[in-house]
Amino acid sequence: MIVDFHCHAGTGDRLTSPWTTRAPLSSYLRRAAAAGIQRTVVLPAGHNDYAAANEELARIVAQHRPRLIGFGGVHAEQDAGRVQEILLRAVELGFRGVKVHCADARPTREVCDAARDLGLPVLMDVTGKPSVIDLVAPEYPMVIFIIAHLGSFVDDWRAQQQVVDQLVRYANVYADTSGVRRFDYLLQAIRRAGAGKLLFGSDGPWLHPAVELHKIRMLKLPIEAESLVAGGNALRILKKASLVSEKSAHRAAAWR
Ligand SMILES: [Zn+2]
């Protein structure tokens, strides 16, 4: 099964760029279906109120079940003091992970503690500053961190090289391939960290999922390795998350 681990959906309220304004899915859904992508992890667009964005995202996911899988957004600074509550609600909404964008704020202990307690994987955009991974990954070995864009959406080769090193060093660190243009870093990640550490992602709806998927094909991996990158790794991470989150949802219901 092919799983796109990085796509956005819903409206943003900042109006500073396309990805903080609106993530319309209609073209994406058509393109992804034509490319054979069967499941897609969707994240909110950039927002100043992720609690509201998560509610909207849940309504979109409900319209496309089981094809879409939601990850809840949280802002480590603006949501300080209520991160646990927002993520408990995300679990109740059926979400299977959390998205943290370091352009909002770097992950705090509050965010990492909540992700650990709720069993949620953290998809993290480190915006070219992967040193944060050296702090959170060893401190939270039970939390799975997936580093968006191999560390940089804007082709920062130093950041991508550093993330490849971190994939080798930390068992709980993975990376997605969305928007990565410097192809040899993807090859290096596979050769050094193994096919079990890389996840196909498109950064749809702004990037074309078939173009992004073609990069995975161009890695020319043995069939088993390609299927891990194209979806197997994602399914394993999501399955683990759903088992833990199911228990957390019961706990959340009891806690309320
Ligand atoms: Zn993105």
C-alpha cells in the first residue's frame, strides 16, 4: 500500500503564504488516486489556533475515511499549558500523530511529554535547524520523530546532511521525502540509515504527489525496500500509534 505521509488540508488564518491560507484537496485527491496512493496523512495548514484547525481537519478526514489520516497541529508556545488537552482532543478526533512546526515554536517538554504519554508520533519541520533533534530524540527515546523534508524545505544541504547522520544515530528518528530536491541525500539516507528510516511524503496539495512519488521509484531500490519507503514504514508507525492511542482515548474519556 502506498501512503503519503505529508499533506495538508483545511484553511489557515494567517494569510502570509499559500500554506498559511488554504490547503484545498480536490486536485490532490484526484492526482493521488491516479498515482495509486491509497492513504494520506493530512496536517493542518499554518494556523494561529490549532485547536480550531484540528476540528476542521477532523471534518475533512471524516469525509474521506479511511483514505485520510489526521495529525493534529499544536503550537508549543501559544498553546503552552494546554498542549495535553489539545492532543487528548486530537486522539478523541481519531488523529494518529502530531505535527510540530519549528517556524511556530520548537517542541517543548510539554509537547514531547504529551506525545509520549498519548503514544503519538511527531512529524516535525525543523526549518533547516536539525540541532533540535539532538536534544529531543535522545531525551524521548519512546517517541517517534519524523523529520519533514529531510530537515529543510528550502534545500539547505547542511541541514539535510545532518539529518542523514541523525537517522543513523537515533533509532527513533525518521525522515520524510517531501519536497527534497537534492536527490543524493535521499540515496545516502537509504544507504547509511536503511530503507526502514525514510517515508514517502508529498507536501501536497502544493506539490504534485505523483512527481514526489516518482522520486521514490527513481531510488531504484529492491522491491521490498521500495515498499517500505512507499508505505510500509508509515503503516508500521501508524499501527503502533493507533494501538497506544486507543488506550489513551479510553483514559481521556475517563479523565473528562
Ligand atoms: Zn508541509
